[in-house]
Amino acid sequence: MSQITTHILATADGRPAEGVSLALQVWQNEVWTDLGAGVTNSDGSVVGLLADDVVVPAGRSRLVCETGGSVPGQDQTSFLP
């Protein structure tokens, strides 16, 4: 199991948000660097976001979700940029 897990819900209806791209990034050498990335499944989760041998360093990190545009598999447009 990945050290970091995520679960994204579409708050408009409470269903899992399938098809959302996301990346786990860390601040290294004055730039954000991807440690892992994936796309949410039908449960709104990304399985294996990080490889088993990847160590998340101490310091600043962020989870970047691509929420702009339409919500895949749903007939609605996202209100988030």
C-alpha cells in the first residue's frame, strides 16, 4: 500500500470523483517536483500513488488535483479552476 492515500468526492452529489488527475509533489531545490501521479478510479482513489521504494522526504509537499473543466463521467462542469 502507498504511504500516501487519497479519496476524492464530487461534493455536488457525494459520489466518488472518477478520472481526476493528480500528482504528489515535494519542494526541492526551489521547485516543485513530482514524486508520484495518477488518475482516480471508480472509488475516487489512486491505487499505488507512490512506488513502494519512494520515500517522502521531510519538508513541504502538496497534492495537486486537476479539477478544472468537466467532471469525467458526469454531466456537469467543475466550478474549480
